[in-house]
Amino acid sequence: MQRNNHENNNLVQAAGIGFANNLGWGGNVEDHGSRADHRPDDPPGGSRRLATPPPAVDDGDGGDAGALDHSGDVPGNGSPTANEGANDDSTGRKFKKHSRAAMRIASLNMRGGGLTNSRDKWTSVHNLLREEGLSILALQETHISTADRREIEKLYKRMRIFSSADPDNATTRGGVALVLNTHKTNWQNAEETVLVPGRAILVTLEWGNKTKLRILAVYAPSGNDEANKNFWEVLEKRLKKDKIKIDVLLGDLNMVDSGLDRLPARADSAAVVDSFLSMTLSQHMHDGWRLANPTKLDYSYRSSPRADGSTSHSRIDRIYIKEELVDQSDEWRIMVTGLRTDHFMVSAYIMTDETPFVGRGRSTIPEFLTDYKEVRLSFMKMAKGSTSAILDLSNRPEDRTDTHNVQTLWKSLKVSLLGEAQDSAKKRSTKLDRLIKKWEKRRKTILKVAEEDLENEEVLRLDEVEEELRDLRAARILRRSTALAAKHYALGETGAKYDYVLHREHKPRDTIYALRKPGPGPPEYEKTTNGMVSIATTHHEDLQNAYEHQLDPADWEERADAVLSKLKPRVREADREGMAATISPEEVAAAITNIKNGKAAGLDGIPIEIWKYLLLGHPEEQTRNEQGRK
């Protein structure tokens, strides 16, 4: 199939695909403002580099500050759900809801990241951590030395890298690493153990309240069955000798244990398979993706074209988890990334028994939405309608009821504004995002066809679809990198809020894993979410009821006077009249306009910028153009 999609090619070219103009080490800056990648007029590719490369940091929890409805460890807005629905009905197992306290782990062969012409890949790796909500990412073929690792960590504060280079040539072959997201993991106390130099590295870190997570990242030898077999044997002996029990094994295994994982289907060497199975069985490890998808086909590697133009696919990149984690895992995915590599990223969610459910948080209206004229007009229309209803009810107080009054009308306006904002934000995806979703859906359809008929002509189009996906994702990464670097150029070192967010310390969010149950006797602890909510609610209600509230009017006056008599500040007579006066509309307007922009929204999720617009925006509508510019 010839790739002649005119719309795709125009978009890719416009985004500057090819990395020739990539900003390299210093070119990527994470945004912290609510306008990130959402403006109607995205800046063109290319940007002047600052004399001092901007550090890459963000708001600390995986999302843009001010973005709509932070959803924690789920993929960022605009990112299609790769292999969506893989767990729907394959096994009938029911999974827990996600939690921000859970952990997404992933693995990707980056096919070189140490040479000068491939260091831009670390920009893409950094973006993957942020946009896909990854807590831990295993990388293979890293090609980085210790000096390279330190430089990468210095530039990308989100990443703490544990790596093992090839002992013979650190920067041109081999190498394995585990990247910890410093915003999502307890990385400070993590410990590393190199089991096979350049091939296998074990990292142990705190996970949850008392749990230790042991993750083994591997890059098995390729192109030599004997070397691959020996690698698994050496690894098994080392684990047994040191009495190490691992929780997760992930990486590029360069072998499959079932012909179902190759296209065209074929079996791997029996000696290699036996050696690998011996190691995994000794550790009680299971292929989580295959358990969740017992009959599905998907692949994580595509070979280079042969002389006849044909290619082969395989699922050599896999994640294995110990038996106890099988029922605590979810969302097993294989995803095409924008990195220049022939491998795809595999990922999964895992959680502990003690992980409580943590919700998605409060929804807020992102301030960038006021850049769109139709959204502004919709907000204004809602506000006018509610104002008319409130004034009408004020003139007819006899119509007031417990369910229809000024307070309920005011609440209804807030709910309507938030709902309209959510709907509008979902529609603001770029053409790149829509194309990515379209091609992702097509890839999924082709794989579904392959399950029924591997000889179907549609299966031959898989290479072209995957190449389109890679190019589109790379274009999106470059576009965002360019836009964010431009923002840093404009706002960096200006003393604005941007600088504060850029330089503040980021710490993983603390999770309450248990509450002590009230009552006498030995301490007992409640670990379930609903149970902890019940304990906390009862505790605070008891605090409210601990004081006597039933007083007759005389006692109330006496006690109130006793308290007031001890207060030193006094209201001057000249001020009494003003404080007793009714608050005027002009005073409300002055209070709204005097609040600085960029302040956190209240419990209703509506930022001050929206109220300012509703107060002052309507007369200015005629001065704005279609891009929201005045």
C-alpha cells in the first residue's frame, strides 16, 4: 500500500518531522500553564535555543497545571488508548479500578540513545513518562555511559536512571536501564544490583506502605540461540545463588515461547524456550499480557524489510509478573511510540493489596477555553439565562421552594459551566490527535483480521499502518517540544508564576494506607477505602458533637458576651455603618477584578478568569478575532 494520504503528509511536514530541526538536549521544556498545546494557533516548527538550556520539569503529578480533570496515571489527553479493550472479555477476570496510588510499568527497546545523533530520543522518553503516566520504564539498547547518564538526569529532573552499560563498548551496543519517574515513585531509597553487565539490572524500591518491589530489566542476546539460552541459565543461577525473588521481569527477551507470538508463525529453538521457562518457573512468573489476551495477536517488534520487501513481526518485548500480582494487574498494552526504533512499548498497571482507591480529583475549567469564541459565547449565554431566572425569582418570592430558589439556580449555573467546559475540552483535539486515533483503530482492526486469517491481504498493510503511527506520534512530540521551548523563551527567568512552578521541589504524593480503628484493646487497622472514609467521617462528626449546642437565648447571650469581652480589636463607630450595609454589585465586581489571574480554582472548579470574563467579557466580544485575540 502506498502512503499517499495527502492530509497525513501535510501534517507531518508542517510539524517538522525528521528530527533534523529537533531541539536536542536542551530543546524540550514541559509546560505548566493551562494553555499547553491547546491554542487555536499552534506555533510553527522551529525555535531559537536559549543560551542556557531550559530544564524539563512539570507540575508534579503527570499533567499540565490547570489541565481539565487530572486523571493521574492514565495516558495524557489526546493519546489514544493502545490495544484498548484488550481485557474486556478475554478471561472474564474483573480488575480493580485504577488508582493514582497504582503504578504503570513499561518497557521499550530504544535502539540507541548514546550517540550524538540519537540523544534527542531522551526527549521522547521524557515525554513518554509524562504523557503516558509511567512510573517505571525499562529501556534496552541504551548505549549510554555513566557520564551520559548523569548528564541526562541533570537535564531531565523527572528521570532517575539506573543503568548498566555493555562492558566492552558502552556507547555503541547493548545496555539496559530502568528509569524511575521521580514524581511517581519513592526513588530516593531505590537500590540497584547488576546481575549481568549490560544485560540485566535489578532495582528494588519502596512501593506502598510496607511493600518492596523488585524489578528486573533485561536485554537478552539476539541472533544467537546459544547465547540467548546461556543468558537465561546464568540469570537463573545468579538469582538462586543470591536468593533473589523478583516481582516483575520486563524487557527485550529476543525470543518467544509460543509460535502465536510471531508473524509468520514459527517456533523458537526448543533449547532457548526450555532455558527461559526454567528461569521464569523458578521465580513463579507469568506473561501478564497473554493471560489477559489468551487468543489475541499483537506484536512489539517489526523487522527491517527483506530483499523482497517482506517483514516479520514478533512479541519479543514482554512483561512477566509474579503469581500474586496477576489479579492486581490491569491494562496490558502494546503501543506504537514516536521514537525512531523498530520496537513498540509494552506496559501494564500493577497495584498492591494495600493500595486504596484514589479518585480522579476535582474537575476544573482550563483557562485556555476562553480563547475559543464559541465557548465564550456559550458561557455568556448560560450566565445570562441564570441571571434572568434569579432576577425573576427575586421579583416573585412566592414561587421560591426548597428545590427552586436563588441558591439552587446559582449552583445549576456552576454545574452547567463545568459541564460545558468538559464537553468543549474533549472536542479540542488537534488533527494530529484525531489521525493518531484513526490509525490506531485501523491497526487494531488489522490485528483482529489476523486472528481469523493470517493470509488475508489486509494483514500485509500492517507495516504501513505502524509506520504512519510512528511518524504521527513523532510529529506530535516535536510540535509540543517546539511550542513549550518557545514558551520558556518568552517566560523563562521573568519572575512569573512559570518560574515558580519550574523551580519548585516535586515530591511523590503521600497516600494514607490505613487508619487505626477506634476502641479499646490492641490496635487494629482499617485498610479498605470505604472503611477509612467511615472512620474519618465519624471522627470529625464526633468532634462537632463534643460541645454543648443546646442553649436557651439568655445563656447564649451571656456566653457570647463573655467571649467578645476578651477580644481586644474593636470596631470603630465610624466603621459600624459601613460594615452593616448591604454589599453592593460594584463591591462584588471590584473584588472579582482585584483577584490575580492564575490562582487555584475553588471547590466549584471555576477559575477566576471565567468570572472576570463573565463580568467584563461581553462588551469586549466585538474586539476579539476568531483566535480569541484582542
